[in-house]
Amino acid sequence: MTISSSKLFKGIGQIQDEIIREFKYLQGDREAAINYIMEIGEKLPPMLPLRKTEHNIVYGCVSNVWLSYEVRDGLIHFEGDSDANVTKGLLAILIAILSRQKLDAIINANLYFITEIGLLNYIGQQRSFGLANVVKHMKTIALTEKNKIRRRRRRKGTV
Amino acid sequence: MPHSKLDISNIRAQFPVLNQTVYDKPFIYLDNAATTQKPASVISSTVDYYSSYNANVHRGIHFLSDRSTSAVESTRRYVQKFINAKGICEIIFTKSTTDSINLVASTYSKISLLPGDQVVISAMEHHSNILPWQAVCKEKKAELKVIPVLETGELDMEQLKIMMSGKVKIVSLCYVSNTLGTINPIKEIIAIAHKFGAVVLVDAAQALAHIPIDVQDLDCDFLAASAHKAYGPTGVGILYAKQKYLEEMPPYQLGGGMVDNVSFNSVTYSSIPHKFEAGTPNIAGIIAFEQALKFIDEVGFEKIQSHESNLLQCLLESLSILKNVVLLGSSIHRVSIISMYIKGIHSLDVGMLLDANGIAVRTGNLCTQPLLDLFKAPNVVRISCAMYNTEQEILQISKKFNTFIEKLYR
């Protein structure tokens, strides 16, 4: 998947539309779609072993999934890894969409690309639950960071 | 005399589910260790039951209940004959192998296990034959001992002999490993266990459809199996137990159907087998199960074993030449089950790619996490055959594996 390096200026919707266009080329070919997702996963930078902690595990996934993040300049930068390539591919797609976005944009993100490309049909029931868990995890992270900011402002008396 | 061959086209024609495409590809079902497909006779038995004589069993006096009760008891007689049990009262219907094992673990331990006693299982057991024993050992302060498994995928019989002592009260082992396909020398193990006064439960879930079972010849004390792994419906299991144990064991579940007299202060339980059959059973399933066993008998174990042995050979030959493929275990005594992994590809990814080609296999830890830990295989792909699989299907799956490996290692 060619995720443009100028993604910083692209909204969640724009990135999803790119993904939908990429998947349209596959014309519903299941094996091609799975291979494509795996190829995307191969390009996901591996997570450092020391970051693969219990705290960073996303539970409820059929393979091992780790998700961590950093906050830089008020934006969340997600990092993820898995021992299964299809899962890595799904992580890479979600990270491409939700990383480096504003907190409210992540919390309120409508991930319509999932339905548009028929992703749940490709990955099956079990992995769909896992995917939902990862999305929930990412949104929870954004919400947690938002609450931290609110508390900081309250302490400073700026709210 | 050469075995006469199984008529594969005729067999396949009797399994309607096989006649379909999945994602526009011919459907290839190689997940039979998880559950087998059902012949038309089993399916039509279920339809016939609900259309013609659905009624609760053992308690009614009207025509329909009489007919359904007779049909259930007919299955019980057929199971008795199928595994050569001495008495019909030694056949209990349960929900599954898991249910049968839990029944024995829960009730037999009440009359047999004391603190310091030992229960022996093996490292190749399914979780259903580990966890109930783990729980009763904890409750009774008994010790759970585990027979090691060799790299060949066979039990370490030397260690087994060392482990046996007067402290061992229960041995619970699989006849056939659901992960390795290994057929264990169960008769020999039972003889050893009996010398030390231990009873033996045989988990025959993976054996019932593939190996003729004679419980008197084996001399096992308990045997558990599932209908759905022997071309029968889900929700039906069997527990064979020697009459003397069933008479001593307290009931497992309490309720209707297993009592003779009830007041608020006292109860008299029914005689065996009904003592262990509380509540309304899966009547349709039990009745259909007889059709499944009849189907196996009509094809014949000789032909089934010959055919499945050919499939196993075909599997071994085609997989062992592939680079970067690791097969778990190498026992020559096995049914047509192989678990393997391709180095560098998670089994889930392999499973998904096979599925995209219409091929159904099982992936993951196969409910045998301790065994996979032993083989240092965090997850595997399992191919498990049944009488309706063909060599062409095996060659097709090998071809696909080759494609994945070539793509990965290009």
C-alpha cells in the first residue's frame, strides 16, 4: 500500500478513501486481498522486543498483538506488531488511518472503509472480533490522553 | 488377501455438504478431527424424528414417546455392539467426550481419590483430558503426573513404567492424539495400570471413526467418545464404564429422568445407565447417531483404514519434500492426522490462504497447548482426513503449500 509521506495533512476520511481505491483493484479476489493485506503487514516496522510488554498486549485477538503509542506535539503516534502477517497488515492499515491524527478525530473516527471493502468477509468472524478490539484499544488510548489533558488544564485552572 | 477398495464416489455422494463450492473453488474439507461431515442417512434421521415422532423419552406412555424411547435405546444397543461392551447398562449418553471425561473425573474421584494419590495423564492430551483432572487433583490434594512424549510423537513408555506405582489411582489417556495422530498402545498401558490397581479412562474421540474398538479386549475401565467425530450429530457423547464402577459412582447431575422416588427430604436414584442421564437428552442426535455407526459398519473398518492409510501416505510423501515445513511427530502408528507449520508463516495466515482456496483445515493450538510447547510450535496447521477425502485433495493442498513457500522464500 502506498501511504504517502504527506499523510500528515490527510484526514481520516482521505486515507480511508485511498485504501478503498486500492482494494477496488483486487475486484473481490479473496486470495489476492489476503496476500495484499499480508504484503502491507510485511512493511510494518517491527516493534522492539522490549516494547512487547504485557501492558501493550491487545487481548481478544486470535494471534499475538501488541500496540503502543507515543504522544508527540499533541498527536498520537501508534506502533503495532503481531506474529501473524495478516494481523500485521490490519494493524498497518489502522495505524496509517489513525496515527498522527487529533485526539477527537480518533475518538470519533467512523472507519467506513471496513464495510466498503468488505474487510470482515475477508478476515472472518474471529479476526473481526480482534479487529474491533484493536480499534477499541486505539480509541481508548486517545480518550485516555484527552482525559489527561483535561486534568492538566483543570489543575492549572485553565478549564 | 488385498483389501477391497472403498467406493469413494459413492461415499462422497452420500455427504451433501461436500457438493459445494467455497468462494467459487471446489470445497475441500480436511478438518475432520474437529468434526466430521454427516451422511444423508444421519441428516434424514433428524428430519424424520422431528417430523414424525418427536416426544420426550423414558417418561411418557403415549405412542410417540414409546417410539422415541425405543429409538434411543436402539442406539444404546448399537453402541454397545459397536464397541463390544458387555452390558447395555454400561453405555451412558452424554453431551460429548468432554462431558464424559468431566463426569468420570467428578464422580469417580469422589470414591477413589485421597490426598497423596496420583492421577496420570500424558503430555499429548487435549485440554478436555487435562483440565478436569487438574481440578479434581487440586480439590482432593492429589498429584497430577504427566507421561512425557518423545520427539517421534509417541508416549515415553519407559517413563510410564517408572511412573506407575500403588499411588496411581487413575490413568487417563487418548487412544489417538488429535494433534499428532499417534495411536497409543492403549491395551498395553491398561495392562500395566491394572497391575498397580489403577483404573484407565480412554479418550477415544479421535479413534471411534477410524479404529475398531473392543472395550472388553482393551479391558479399559472407562471410554469416552463423541458422535460428531464419527459422522454423527453434535451434542451427543458416549461414556462406556464397567458396571461395577457405575454402580459405585454417585450421580453427576441431578434432576428429572434419573430418579425413582423424590420427596423434599429424600431421593432414590434410578439404576444405571439412567442414573447418569439427568434431564432431556439430545434425543434426535442420539437416534441419528445409530445411523452414523451403521454407515461406518456398512463401509467397513477394513476399507476405511486402508483408504485413510493411503491418504496418510500421500500426505506424508507430499509434505515431507517441501522445504521449510516442519511436521510434528513421526510415529508409524497413526491415523490420517498431520500437524505442521511452515517456517516464517503464522498458521493463521496459512489457514486463511487455504480457506481462500476453498480448503478447510484447523489452525492454532488445537486445544493441546502443553504439547505444542513441547514441540516448540506456538501454532500449527492440522490436516485431518476422513473416509470421504481423496488423494487429489491431498495433492491440491500440498500444491498450495508449495505456492505459499515459493512466494515467501522467493
